[in-house]
Amino acid sequence: MDISHIDYELPEELIAQTPIEPRDSARLLVAAPNGIQHRQVSDIIDYLQPGDVVVVNHTRVLPARLKLKRRTGGAVEVLLLEERDSQQLKWEALVRPGGKLSVGEDLLDPAGAVLLRIGDRSQTGDTFFVHFVAGSHNDVMQRIIEVGEIPLPPYITTALADQDRYQTVFSHDQKSSAAPTAGLHFTPDLLARIREAGVDIQEVELVVGLDTFQPISAENPLDHVIHTESYRVPTETFNACVSARQRGGRVIAIGTTATRALESAATFGQLQGRTNLFITPGYEWKMVDLMLTNFHMPRTTLLLMVESLIGVKWRAIYAEAIAMRYRMLSFGDAMLLYRGTNVSS
């Protein structure tokens, strides 16, 4: 496999710059066993059955982009990825520019006060560990909220008027540096209608990390080193999914992050921890039957996951979506994919 295998031409004008209102009015491409159908996200209920389980990632986005300064006056941007030690106030972060920074160097907030200190580079070499100088975990979180900005993806260049539109309506526990964007399509009313249809809704947590931001650079995508992410699947969620499948029901994961959490728990036999699960073609699926997801950037690990789920037909699906002028990426439209489906348009 080479990188062209997961490449496609994404028209820039189709990259959604603003979210659509209401949330569930986004278009939904359904890659069903009997062919491609064009609906709205609010119609997802037509594809659910009593006894199914819908699983969402409840993580909430931190204002994780910090615009700081060196003592010399130079500007530094720190993108917090994940808290790694709450006692030591230690976080993993992307730091730009990072080439000239020294271990132990202080970075200052806009008021000139020391906010954090640069630590060692991570094992992968593309991130740093940084240490906040605040007194406690709660103090750190308060300072992040005071100083930080919601880190929209770099391909979104339009200012977001309502910062809550980059949060799901079911989000809690501010931990992630990016939203689980498939969940952005849901409204309280749609969630209520799903429950009324006899479908269980369960939560998992996966802290969205670095691979959301970085495309694959290896010539062979399978050589890509995937970064670990923290996940947690509550016992209630795991048992609900297992029971549903035993009864003939299905597990519908909302987004790639919920998918990765569920499959990590099933693959490793651990309901929480750090996962380096790299879902690529040939992976043996253990939990997820359907996935609702947005359209993804070319050359990303997420396209490998999609191909693993539905095969090379993802190309026909993307071609159809582009021809039909679907809105792409984080604020764009969605698709509902059936595992193993041989879709024809």
C-alpha cells in the first residue's frame, strides 16, 4: 500500500467553514446494503431498530490553544493535547515554533505572568511535555479557560460566532483538543426520539489527540506510527453493547473516536487506558456494526479506518458526495456506514 491509496482530491470550496443550523439538518449519505441514499441526519432514526445501541463520545473540548510569549518577546503557540499527570501539572502539547525552546524555559501569558514551563520532548519527538506553574489541577483548568481559545482545525478560517457549536450537546469533562465532530449533528430532540424508538444511548470517552491534526507522512500508510489516546468505556456501556449484539441488535458508533474506544476495549480486554489501536484494512471488527462519521481529510488514519469498515467502496461514496456537493470535514455533512457493506451507487 502507498499513500495514494488513501488520497483523493478534496475541492476547497466544499470544506464547510461554518456549522449548519439546526444541527440535525445536515445532509446524511447512507451507504446502505441496497445502495447509496441521500437523507438528513434527523432521518437516522429510520435506520435504527429497537434493541440497537447508539454510542457517543462525551468528551468536551478544552480552550486548548494558548498564545504565549518567551521572555525574549517571541510568540509561541501551545496546543494542549492531553493532561498526562494531574499531580505534576504535566501536559503533552504541540508547541510552535518549538525548535529553539530549551528545557526549563518559561512561557508567559498575555499579562506577562509565567504560565508554564517547557519540559522534555515526547518519545515520538513531535510533541513536548509542559508543566504548569499553577498550584493545583483545578487552578490549571481555570487558567486554561482564562487564557485559551477553542482550537478549531486549521482548515476552518472563518471565526466561530458561538463557541458552543464546536461542542456536542451531550459533552462533559473538558479534556479534548478537538471535538468528536460526528456528534455535533445531534440535538436533544433527536436524542429523545432515538430513545423513544427503543434504542439505547450509551457513552464512552476518548480524548481526541494528535492524529486528528496530522496527516500520514509515511509513503506506506501502514508504517505510520499512531499516537496513543486515553479512553474509557464504562462497564455499563460495554455490557449494553455485548448484550445487544447477543440479542441480534447492533452497535452504532457515533464517530471514529467512539469507534476506537469500543474496539480498543474489545481488542485489549481493558475498559480504560491508553490505546494505540490502528484500525486498517484487514482488522477484525469486534464491536461496531455501523458508524456515523463526517467526511475526512485525504491521507489520514481515519480513511484507513473507513476502508477497514466498508472496503474500497469508500472511493465511490466520496465521489458521490463530492458530485452531490456535500459539505466536508468538521462542520460538514455526515455518512452512515454499514460494516462490510458492498455498496453500489
